[in-house]
Amino acid sequence: MERRSTALEGEQGGEAAGTRKRLRVRFNEIDAAGIVFYPRFFDYFHMTFEDFFLPATGTPYHEWIGERQIGFPAVHIETDFRAPLRYGMELEIALSFPRIGNSSFVCRYEVTDPATNTLICTSEVTVVTSDVKKMTPMPIPPQLRQALERSPGR
């Protein structure tokens, strides 16, 4: 099992708001083997993504989707699992945005066990900023682009 340092790569004098989330594994999230059922990781990632918006942009995620009609569908996902998560364990998810294009960006998630600093998994999810009604790509709004660019890992 790989160990991680406590700092994120590229971290400079503090973190951007909303880039870390701590959760505890619940009973309903484990499978018959007693470990987190792998699709749950994607729930964890999306919770972290949603929680990024309000502190980083000043606008909650549900307003981006509902009022502004701007969505962020995933178009590509790569995930490497390195160690199991078991019922009752705490996990920490670090979110960064290593690549930002015109309409798409990559969300990088690093999941660690904060008790041992063991790297549990990494995942990169490419999302495309989209008009929710038309489901067509659109440029990343300046307010969001600034928040992405201020995040660790840039």
C-alpha cells in the first residue's frame, strides 16, 4: 500500500476552499466482502465536487444546475484502486483540477486514509461544461474558471 505526504502536490500556502472532504464509511456502502462497493467511490467524488462550488465560486452547485442551467456531465473516468476501505473507516478526498480547457476540465480525486496516510485510490474525471437544456458544450464561465485555476494542483 502506497503512503502519501500530508500536503497535496502544488499546494501553496493554504488550500482553495472546498478542495478536501472527510467522510466515514457507512454500513450501507460496503459489499459482501466487507469493503466499500466500488461505485460508491463515484458518489464520494460527486459529493466532493458539489461541495467545492459554494466556497470556491460563491454559488452553490444546485444553482449552477437549476437556475443557471449549466451542467457538468462526465465524459471520461479513469480510476486506480490501491487499498480497501472498510466499514467505519474515515476517508479524506482531495480534489484538484490539473487540466482546464475551453469547455472541459479534469477533476482529480485522491482518497486517503487520514489515520495512516495510505493512498486508497486516485481518479480523474473529465467533465464538459454544458447547457443543461440543449446538452451542448459551452465555455467554462469566468467565475468558475477562476475558482478552478486557484485550486491546488494547478
